[in-house]
Amino acid sequence: RPIRTLSAAVENLRRCKVVGVIDKVQIVQDPATGGTFILKSLPKSHVETRERQTIIPHGVPFMVKLLCYYASEDSIFLHLEHVQGERGQHCLLARSILGQAMACAQEDCVCGVGPGALSAPPLFLLRFPGETLWSHLRAKYRAQQGPPHGSGSLHSKAAPAPRPRSREDTEGSAPGSSHGPMDPAASTKGPGHCPSLTHGRSAASWGLRRAPGSWGHGRRAWAVKEEQVRLWAAEILLALEGLHQQGVLCRDLNPRNLLLDTAGHVRLTFFGQWTEVAPQCCSQALEELYSAPEVGGITEPTEAADCWSFGSLLYELLTGVPLSQSHPSGIHPHTQLQLPEGLSLAAASLLTQLLQHNPKRRLGAGGMAKLKSHSFFSTVPWNKLVG
């Protein structure tokens, strides 16, 4: 739909039914179609500023689609695509969650359109808004006991990589901008290039600190092959690139923002910008080092802040250990990044350049092109990923 037609009357929500409440979003059913969608509310700020423009990103690959939005006196409500997880996501809701949905339906509905605006669910068997990548990893990629084996991966039993995106996968989704084939010459320039990663150069010569072979033993939540992580990371990177091209920053990208669809592809939760809504950063994302050190400070964060978040997520995907667990005191200007022995030099180099305390020195600070040309992504067919 064209952006100008995305606005809808908030009264349209009166006929809908709440069929679940997960975290800060509601799963809502439209009786007219029987289909479900996700409803997320954004409280309006009491102080409006012209410096913050409304930006509704469109055509962002690997991101949940905004189908329409509603505006009430106090809030903006996002009517979002309901991404289905590959495990079906049917689950019995806890009584507390059901009670929350009932309160919404019978008393002070968060939608701001009055009591009874959204009907309570008649059934206890409800559908979750999608499987998160992290829950998928915990279920299917549990790390085996003992230190990692093999070079270039920290793997135990790993499921096959998601199949390449086909026309069927992208049909009906917002098209993303396609990228041409990678120029081999492009990978020989820029800070992301590590020409001798495949020529036997040691980790020490790159200034990377390797932890003992028992690093992570008993701590790793999962163990995934780098080939699998590389595909997921590329999809996240394309979503971030699409957002940045339209002037949107995430600031607090964290595991709750990464869903997995039925085809095994990552789907970023929707990010946008609204004049009436003050930007907020998740305090938990800050505490757990998913947000960059500069976020929440005096200076306005830049695209480099999302590169840090990307690096923190990639660190956890590759090692099975959260960055905050490996560095409980945080990352400071002279902190040496703790990296396990089984990690490839290309992966170690990428993480080291992403997790720079100084945002100006962070890989990706000057644009995503240099990040995408890093040797870790040398086998990624960027032009095919967006369909």
C-alpha cells in the first residue's frame, strides 16, 4: 500500500478481538477475515518537536511489514504483519497473560478507544506472534558438553541452513532494493578487509585475544556453524541497511527484535519514527550490552550504534555466550575482546571491528558497504538474498 493510505480510523479496532498478549504487543483477530495481526501501541509524547520527522520505512527486506496504523489522542497503534514461526507457535497462555487480555477487553483498553473496544479471547489455545531466533537456537542448537571442535565453527548438531529466498517466499512482501554482484576488487580495500585470514596468519598477529580452549564450557546456550550464522547475519544486515537508507535508527536492537519465519529466514520487528512519539531505548538492552556505549549519552547516536548492536548479536550467535556475560564490566576503550579458540579468523576480525568503543572507529560507521565487503561475508550472494 502507498504510505499515504496506511492511516486508518482507530474506530476500526472496535470489531477486533484480542487473542493473546505477548510482552508489549497484542495478537488481535479480525472477525471479518478470521486473520490475525499484531497490534503495538506507542504512547504519544507531551512535547512535539519539528526536529523529529515521521518516517515510515517501506520496502525494507527481512523486516515485519506495517499494514496500517491508527492514531488516537494519546497513542499511535501499529497494525503489523503476523509472522508465523516454523514451530506453529501454539501455546497455552498463562493465567496472568489471559487476565491482561481480559482487562484490556473489559476495563481500561490500552487502545484508548474505550472499554470493550477489543473483545476478550474465547479460547485458551492461542498463537504467539512468531518464533524468535533465540528461542529457535535454544531448541535446536543446544551445545554439546565439552570444548568446541573443528576450525571455523563452534558446532554440535546443526540443522541445515535455510533455503535461498525464492519467489514464493517474497510474494506479497515489500520488495527491497537489490544489490549487484560483489566486485572482487571491492573486498581488497577498506578496514573490513583481512587479506591473510586464509593464509595461516595467527590470531595474535591480528591483536585478537583468544580465550582458552575450555572457554564457554558449560556456559554456551547453543553451538551453530558459522555458515548458518553468516546467512542470518546477512539478512539482519540487509534489514539494517534498508532502515538506514530511509533515515531510521534502531538504537536498541536486541534478541527480542529477531523473529524466524516458516522458511527459516530472520525477520526484524518493525522500526519507524514518529513526530509525536519520543524515541526510547530499552534499558535492558543497555545493561546487557546490546546497545552501543554512546546510546543514552549526550551526543545523538549515529548509524554506528546499530553496527555495535549487530556486533553484539553476532557475538552471541557465533559463541553461544552473551557479550555481557563474557564482559560483565562492560566494553571500554582499552578492553580486549574475549574470543573462543574455535572461532575463525574472519569472524574474530569482524567482531573486533564491530565492537569498537569509539563509534568513529567502528566498522560500518561510514556506511554498510564496507561491512558487507568484509571477508566474513565473502561467500554471501547479496544480490540474490533480496529476491
